Amino acid sequence: MRMRDIQMYLSKFTNGNKGTAISDCEVFLEMENGKLAKISNIELQESRLIGKINSSSAWRVVIKAERNGLILLQSTTYKK
């Protein structure tokens, strides 16, 4: 998935408008066991791979979950 995919996906919910109820909702990460975790941080990291400098593959966005932030809810879309 690319950043532009995330931007397009999110704009479908907000119709490009800020301040909607969707804009203020919490964002969770679905874990391997189907539990939900709160997102604690989003980082932009630079890759140091040879030949990848100044290209889109030289960067990555990393979404980190809170270590103890598991919610007792099961994801409604979790497939075992």
C-alpha cells in the first residue's frame, strides 16, 4: 500500500472536508489475533538501501501500536 492509497481512501470518508465526525474518530490497528490496538505513533523513516536514495522506495511510513494498548474488542472483520 502506498501513501497515496491511504490519502484516497480517507478522502472518501471525509469528502475532502475537515471537521467531520469521521475526522475526529480514533484509529486502531488490527493485530494478528484479531484484537484492536491503539496507534501510538506514526513515523517517516528513511531507508539506507544502496540505489534507493531519492526515490519513493527510499522512504517508508511506520505505524506503531501502543505496547499495552490492546482493546478488549475483537475486530468485526477478523478472519481466523
